Amino acid sequence: MIRTFCAAVLVTACAMSASAPTSQPVSTPGGAGCAPATAPPPQSPPPTSVNTLRQAYFCVLDNYYSGPAMDSRALLKSAMAAYTQDLIRRGADRPGLRMPALTGNRDTDWAAFAEALGDGDPAALRAAITGMVAGLQDNHARSIRPTPPPEGGPVGIGIVGVSAEQGPRFDPAARPPLFITRVLPGSPAAKADVRPGDIMVKVNGVPTVIGDTVNQGIVDLFASDDPVRLTLKRPTTGRTRTVEIKQGPITRQPPAVTSKTLPGGALYVRLPGFYEGAADQVIAKLQGKPEAVVLDLRGNGGGSPREVTRLLGAFAHGKVTSYFCPLKGDCVPNRTDDSVPLLGSRLIVLTDRACASACDDFSAAVKGNGLGTLVGTRTAGAVSGPGKGYLLDDGSVLILPGVRHLGPSREIIDTIGVPVDHYAPMTALDLATGRDPGVAKALTLL
């Protein structure tokens, strides 16, 4: 995935946290545990240490959804695997470094693990924290190390959308070809005449498709600051060319709701994310109470569950939209915001595999409550549960879900997604020629 795109998705997909009930962190042996991240991290935090890893370990056990019931040995195994792999990659493997015998007691196992690490290698310890959280296999669990914005503003190549998106990662079921869906105006990619719809044949000489499967390995090819060499095929002409794109200044506009009137009088509204205030922006566009609304959520990476329930309140009252479920105890229902006046408009929602997190949530509520028709492709299914941030002593932040998300009928949406009522995928040729099969299908339904 293109790095500028991944960064944007990471922010939105992990932001579904506003109204989630979460457990309070508890103190851990050997000092204070992690603390809720209520303020920016310190400007000059100390390097990652064994104590940082200890904080992360107990933070997961105390605050993650299934942490209290987890086998702590699994966490330490993931941490040691990532730690040693980082050492090996840098040619710094240590003779005698091995996993100690573990018993399943989280305190004594940590003591044995810390003794095996000794002073620890800061870079490998950072990798261990990342690997430990990745071992949870949870699409809303993250280890983030905030970095200050570069002087002079953000830089990148400017490709911020590709067809294989599934929330914050590549879709393992994505069908080739792999093509570009969005390019920032004025970016290095735009100046190189890279356009939406261009098919990515190779990245740095590596094929983007192996057989009939998108090559997951190309993600790593965008991880450095080096120029990226793309072999592109333009679907309108069949022409193939290779361009080398260097990073340069890019300009990201704040997300905004846009709208237009479609033939027949329906109102088309595009909502790029469920960011703070997004629901009211959409509702403002609908003040004329149009007979039909085509709400475009394609590429919507998620956001706040409060925005979801507020926007749903414009289309229905008294409905359960989803449930947040703790490991033990009763699930908490989320409901439509009935303070929002009902519009009485017919609703068609456009979705795709990049519709993730709060977007999954909204789509499931629409389908489960019969509030409208879904057109496009199945949503991402990246909605494990809303996450909360916890600050570690090196300035990094763990995002950990404390509850699990279920749909309005208590069905699991995570990893599965919400199926559409009418299949209308976007193709490379559609993008290149300005056609929109989702909107076209919506017009036939209206």
C-alpha cells in the first residue's frame, strides 16, 4: 500500500473510539502501567527500553478486550519472535539469546523474559512491541510511534488510493488488476501524469499480480524514502510506460462532505469519513429533504461511532444500530440519535472494500434495519471494536479495543463485512473514463 494512503487509513480506522466503554488500566508489578493517552506524547521521550516492553505487555493483558483471559505466553512468544527477527535483519543476533521456559503466570513469566533480554536493544524492543500487538491479529489494535511533521509540510509521492484496499491493508481476495484510484492534485505522481484508473503492472520491477492474486509483498516496496519506479498501463489506450517518482511536497485538504443533484432529482452526497462533525455536514446538505439520497461511502475509512448514530437518526428513530460487547457481562446497545429530525428520504448507500470501521458499522445498521439499499461491493469487515489509546514511556501509543463490535442483530461484521444488495464494482476503465457503475445502478433503482 502507498505509504501516504496507509497513514491516512491508520488514523481513521483506529479512531472509532468515542463512545466505547473501556476498562481502566491497573497498576502492574515493578512500577506504573500504561496510562490512557489523553494528551500528546512528550517532545523528547527516552528510547524504547525493556521497561517500555513491560508496560506494553501488561497494558495488553489489562486493557485489551480478551486480555484478562489471554495466555500471556502467546504475547511473549510474539514479542520474542519479532525481537530476534529484527536483530537478524540487522546482523546483530546475540549468541545465547533464547526464550525462557514459561509457566503461564504473567508475572513470573515476565521476570524470566526480562532476564533473558538483559539490557535489550532499543530498535529490537520497538519491533517486539509492534510484533506483540500484531500477534493479536486485531484490525483495531496498533502500536504507533508518533513522529513530528516534517519541516516544510508533508511529503510523499501522492498516490493515496489503490483498488486492493481493505480498510488499512491489502485485500487478500482482491481481484487483479491492481489500479490507482486516487492521486493528490499537484503531487509528484500527478506531475508525472499518473491518473486514477492507471493499472500498476510492476513496482520497482516486481509484478503487482502473481497468477490471479494481488502480490501482497509490494507493500514493503513503498516503505523507504527512495524513489518508486512504477510500470503503468493506461486502460483507455493500452499504452504501458515506466515512470520513476521521487517524494515531494504534497497537500492534503481537510476532509469535507460534497454533494450534487443527480438526473431525476436525487441528491448525491459523498462522505469521506466519520470525522467529528461529519454527520451534521451531511444533514445540512439534506435540509431540502430530497426524495432520495445516494450516500457515497466508498473509501470511507471510519471514524467516530457518535457520528454514525447521529447520521442514522436522520433516516430512522428508535433503532439499535450495533452492540459493544465486553469480554464478560451484557452487551451495550448503540441507538439512533432521535434528536435528529427525520428526513423521510429514500436511502441508497454506495460501499466498497475500503469502507471500514465506522463505515462498516453504518452499512450494517442500514442493512440490518432495512433503512436503505446497499450498492457496490462488500465492505471491509475491519470493525473488531472501538480502540482506546494508551501511552508508553517512550512516547509511543498502543491502540487497544476494550470491547467487541456486533451488528444490529448481534451478528459479527468483523473480518466478514456487509454484503451489498446490488453488486457494482468500479473498474480501472470506469475510473479512466469517468464512469461510475455505483451511481448508474442507483439511478436505475430510483
